Amino acid sequence: MSAVEATRESDRSLPQVCYEESVVRVGTPVPLNGVLTNSRLGKGAQSALCVVMLNSGLLHHVGTCGLSVRLARSLANLGIPSVRFDFSGIGDSPPRRSSGDYRDRMDAEVIEIMDHAQQATGAQMFILFGLCSGAFGSFTAAQKDHRVVGVIQIAPHSFRTPKWYLNHYAAKLRRVPRFLRRLVQKVQPDEKSTTPDAVDVIQYEVDSDSEPTRAEISGGYAKLLGRGVRFLVLMTQGESETYNYQGQMREMLPDIEFGDYLEEHFFPRTRHIITEPEDQQQIVQLMVDWCGRHLGPRPNG
């Protein structure tokens, strides 16, 4: 276990009672490495559900600012096991020699982890979770395995709508007075106005071969909804170039009948990588509540 992982594991702000964790090494000759978090609740029964957490870009399997660790331990308090792992060539997983499409290889590794988790926990159903590139990975892998019954996506792909443009340009107009004030300050500098604007945290992304089209996204949702897969979608201010209002997911894909199979939340003041502790706490609790409400533990036998 890396030093970063050890630091995260010792975080006293996280639940410390109802979980147990073990390192997993999946596959040969080059294994995928990760952590299985199991619940200590009801040891005599096995949960029929397991959550698999994907990397976000090049981030280690602790997740952005430790988000995946917090989610895993909170799920354990609900009796739901989880696996957070690193794709080959990321974090603790060494590179693998392989050929073929990048996305197909990633999907195959998700399914490989699911197979291991099924043997280790007895789970028959899975929820896939990811942020940004991990959200898209969850979406594509779910289409290839019928054991997936739920997908949690933070900052998935989105597309502009007429209302997006209205909100976008309305916001620009609201900034005109501020722009004029700053212009005046440039001509007549004010010694009191020397504080620079805040700079957001640098984001790390995995370059994909190509951006998915609206037709590809729409077709994927249609396929998964046809299987009864449920979606929890969380959007932040980091997606403002394509998403800027609650409910846009439904409006950007008007041909898709989501019904109550989509739950969507917008956090306009939350950064893309969810840096603030209070934001992490709120988002983790929302995800855990959603899992328990729709797809909670169902002991076998």
C-alpha cells in the first residue's frame, strides 16, 4: 500500500467501525491492484450488491481528494461491499501489454474486477461509479455486462441546450458592471484591489481517442434503461462549458424516457474534483442514500 493510501486510510474523519479492508490483486501475469472494502455488519449474510469504483483520469484509486475511500467506508456502514481499483498503467497497477481499442481494454478490466468481486463477496449485482473519465468508463462498461444494475456518474458527458445558451449569456451580461469596474481600476489603479482571482486546481484527464457523439450517448442510455439500469448523475461547476442548470440531462436527450430511473443533482458552487470537505460529505451521503434507497443490500438465502 502506498504512502498516500496509508495517509488516507488513517483519516479519523472517516467511519472507523463497520468495515474491513483488504488488498486485491486481480489477473495474471500482470495484476490489477485495488482495495476491497467489506462490511462487518451481518457477517452471516452476503450482500447481493457490490459497488465498483473507477479511476478518474490518472488519479490513484483513493479517488479525488479521497472521495472513493469515504464512499467505500460509508457504503460498508450500509452493508454494501465495494472495490476501488487502478486500471493497468495507473496508480498501483503496472502496465499490461495489450492490443485493440483503448476503451474496450478498460471495459474488459472493469468486468475482470467484477468477476473477482463476485467470487469474493457473493454479489450478483453491481453499481459502477466514476468521475469524469471514470463516469464515461462506468457508462460504457455497464453496456457490456448485465450484472450492472446502477451507474453513478459525477461529471459525465453533457451537451448544450437552448436553455444552456440562455443561462450562459445571461451570466455574461450580469458580469458587465464588474468588467467596467475592473477596466476603470486599470486606468486608475486602486491600491486596495490587489488580490488576484482564485485559480482552480489543475485537473488530470486521460485523453480519449475521440469524444462520444450525442447519438452514442443517447443509444447507450436507451440500451441501459431498457435493462432497467438506474442512474445517479451529479454535476458541478466544472462542467459549466456544457452544463449549467438542474434538469439539463433530461433536456439534452429529449428522445430518452428516463422516468424515475434518473436522479440528477447540480452543485453549481462545487469544484470539478470536489475539494471541499463539506462538499465531499454531502455528495458521499447522497450517493450512499441513493444506493440504499434503490439498490440496497439484499442478503442471499
